[in-house]
Amino acid sequence: MNTIDEIKQKLDIVDFIGEYIKLQKSGHNYRALCPFHSEKTPSFFVFPDQQSWHCFGACGTGGDIFSFVMKKEGIDFGQALRFLAEKSGVNLLTPELQDKEEDKKRDRLIQVNEAAAVYYHHLLQNTPVGKKAKTYLAKREISSQTINDFQLGFSPDSFDDTQQYLLNKGLELADLLNVGLIIKKEDGGTYDRFRNRLMFPIRDIKGHVIAFGARALDDSLPKYLNSPQTLLFDKSKNLYGIDRAKESIRKHNLAIIMEGYMDVLTAHQHGWDNAIASMGTALTEKQLSSLRKLTKNLILALDADTAGEEATLRMVETIDIENYLRTEVKVIVPTKGKDPDEQIRNDPSVWEQLLAEAKPIVDYVLDTVRDKINLDNAQDKALTADKILPIISKIDDPIRRGHYIQKFAQILNVKENDLRDRLAKFKIDERKQRTRKIDSPTPIKEISPSSNSTEGYCLWLLLRHPELKSEATKLNDNYFEFNENREIYSKWLQSNDIDYLKSSLDSALHSYLDKLLTKVFPPMSNEDNDTLRQTLNTCITILQERSLKRLEAKKAKLLDTEAEVGGREAQLAKVKELGVEEHKQLKRVFEEQSRRRSLV
């Protein structure tokens, strides 16, 4: 719970506003003469259930306890925050103290993970229950030195052994939950997340244990299980083995990207200690941001049984990586084994040769196509072109792009200009498709059940893409339900960059802004200007709908109240007149949606 939510929880809006104006009970709600304009008939309402207020008269505005005190006292958000914090008894921490508190929490959580790693390692090395895991590692030819270097372990086949051990060490149950070592049951109890599994401590670049990977040693599913996302661990940001590989990556100016824990262990054991693993996911911008401080040269090591199809699929994301790093990404595939781990164990010299002869992934895919395509079948050639050309077109460097179009034409045995014509047609079709999507935007999928998600996503888009500022004029700050988002948006409109924005915000919002900037949202298919504008406009439409629907819900509550206390007919006429302009806006939104749907 953040500071703003804590203040709202401790201060009741009815009691607070009641200190300023005389409120009269009206069913479940309260009403009064509006304190912001002159009137004879009460049009100002307070809604206890929603902890909000709204003036249905001349003001036509509303909000929560923060917006009320800002309007009534004529103060800004930061002043309102301090005023309400003092009144509620909530202690406001400075950004420096907030950072210190978060650092303390991180240190506690790291301590929990470190203790768990020691426990799991002890069970593997020194107890009979770890025999199964040791046998498995021996079968995979993992040495005792590697087991110790990576602090491999074993989680017991029990629902509470791990948590009991850690609790007996004086660690807190809440911290065990926060690092994902235990799971809370519906009845309020807890149980160990990892049971009867080979344990791989996952460390950050500094060597701190931030999470665990775990391999089942029986038929349990999933075969591999990771810690959930926590304050310490973000799967899209971390790389397995980076703590032990960083110096070697710098030394060799090369990182070998593998898919599994065992691949990394075997590679390090045989001297390739610049190997790391993406833990089964595609490389993300966050991972690349960390890696490019060490090197820009990457080799992807693929499994042999999925290499052909996998490389083609990965070519799309790899082009993005190459554009990001401004370099080529190479690929290797085992020739003696189904995965790099098996290849290295079977013949390290062949693995060394594969690394030396690693091909750029585009070349690898084109060479794979050469082996599979039926050059006597025109349709086969056309389908292959449709599959590969759009990917080649994404290469930013025009010389490299031209090189691969030329090479692809030779493989297909067609004229290069024919391929360029087909590529031009594809780009025209793509633009038409994007235009249709803009005319008929699809709703943004919620990131979480919280109504704050779309607001956060909308702000995240604007913060990440300042070129959308002209488009953002359609966004009214009243569309934001949450004051912190409304405040950031208002200041963003007046800012030239993030640094200026941060300096103009009250320090109490700095931590919230930082979290918003680093928040991970589902990626878009691409981030060209048309797609960004479409996505933002869809967000704005959703926020506008919600704002108007909240108002309609309040009107409905008032009608229900009047039905309870009498005078329904007279009040019905009044409420129908309340917020006339908002009603017109809502009607326009729905009409516009209907128009767009009719174009599909």
C-alpha cells in the first residue's frame, strides 16, 4: 500500500468534508450546497462507498479527498499530501528515506534467499534425501566443483520443511511469501513452493541470490519451475549465470546465450565461462541493456531438435536485437546432441569449432531455407518469399538489407527486382492493414484487474514516447480516477523531458514515477507512429468511457436514494439535468465506437 492509499484508508471523506460544510444524509449518500459556487438547491454529493464527491451543478467536477482539499484550500498536490498526511497521522518519508526503506527490504529478502540456498545446498551435498539429485547430476556429468561453484541444491519432498527451517532461523513468514519460497493457501495456511526438485540459485550481476530455478526429479509438472516475479526478481531483466560470466564476457567481448541451466553449467565446466541463459524466454530490452555494458557480440545457442523452426521464429526478435545493438547476432546449432549441454559433453572440440564458425542468424535461416525449398515449385517459392521478406525488411542497415535481398534472390533463383517488387507490395498491404486498425481500434487488454492499469499504461506510453504529446491533447486530466496519475499527466504536459518532469513533481511522487517508468507492460507487435497513436487513442477512449460511466453510476445512485426517501418524480427531473454535458460526451463516445465497428 502506497502513502496515498494509506491516507485515504485512514481518513473518511464524509467526516473530512463535514468539517468544511454541513452535510445532510440522503439515503446512503450525503448532500449539501456546493462550497465552490452559489446555489439554492443542493447539487453537491458525497459518496461514502466510493470515498468520492461530485458537484452536479455549475462546477460539474468531482474527485476524492485529495481533489477536494486542493480545490477548497487552493493548494497543489504536494501541499495537499502533506496536509492530509499530518491529519491522518501517516508518516511521509522523503525519497531518500523511501529508497533506504526499500534497500532494507531488499536486503532482508536477499537474506532469506541466501539462507534458502545454503539449506538446499546442504541437503544435496550432505543428506540422504539429496541422493536422487546427486545421481541425476552425476548422470549429466556435472562435477562437484561446478555443484559448489553454482551452489546447486535440493528441495525436500515436503510441504513445510523449508519454511520451518527458515522460520527457525528467525526469518519472517511475510518475507518468505515476498520472495516466493512459500505460497499462501485459500484457508490462510502456507506451503513450500519448491518440493522434490533440483535447485538452481539465480543471482544478479553482483552475486546476490534473487530467485530460484527448479527442475522436477519425478513426473511433476511443470518440468522447470521458477520463482515468481518479486521485488528482487524480474525474469525479463535477469540472466542466469551473469554473475560468474561477466568478467569472461568482457574479456572475450562475447556472450553465449543459452536456453537452460544445464547448458550453462556444462559450458562453464568445460571452460566457456562467458555462457549465460535467458531462462527459456526471448531476450528482452532490459536484458540487452545490461548485456551491452559488457559486449555487443552475441551468439545464440539453439537446441538441435527445434533449430530450424526456432531460428526462423527467432529471426523476427533477433532483427530487433540487432537494430538495438547495431551489430549482427550469430547462431550455432549442435551437430552431436540435441542441445548445447549434450554437444559439449560429447565433443568439446566440435563445440569450439561451431563457435568459431557461428553464422549471422539471417544467413543461417536463409541457408536452412535453401535446403528445404522445392525450386521447381513456383508456389513454394512464393510462400517462402512471403515468410522471409517481411523479416528482412525490418533490418535497419540498408546495406545489410540489400545484401540479404540479393542473397535470397539467388537462393530462390529469381530476379532481385522481383523480390523488391514483392517487398514493396507487402509494405503497401501492411500500411493499409495498419490504417484499418487505426480506424477500428481494438480495446486494450487490462494488465490487471485494477482500474489503475489502463491509467498507468496510458501514462507509460506518454512518458516513453514524448512524440505523442500532440495526440495527448485529446486526454482530459479528469479522465484519471487516481490523483497521482492526474498530477503526473498535468506536469508532463508542461515538461520537455523526464528530468524536468521529475523536478516539477513533488518529491513524494518521485518513487511512484520511477516505478511507472520501469513497469513492464505487454509489448506491441511494433512501435511505429501509427501503432503508437492507435494504442494511445484506444487508451484515451477507455479512460473517457470509465470517467463518464462513473458519473452515470453516481447519478443512478442518486435516483435510487430519492426513490427511498420520496420525491422521486421531482428529483428524477433534476438528476436528468445534472451533468448534461457529460451525458452528451458519453453519447458521442458510444456513437463513435459504433461507427468504427461498422467499418470492420
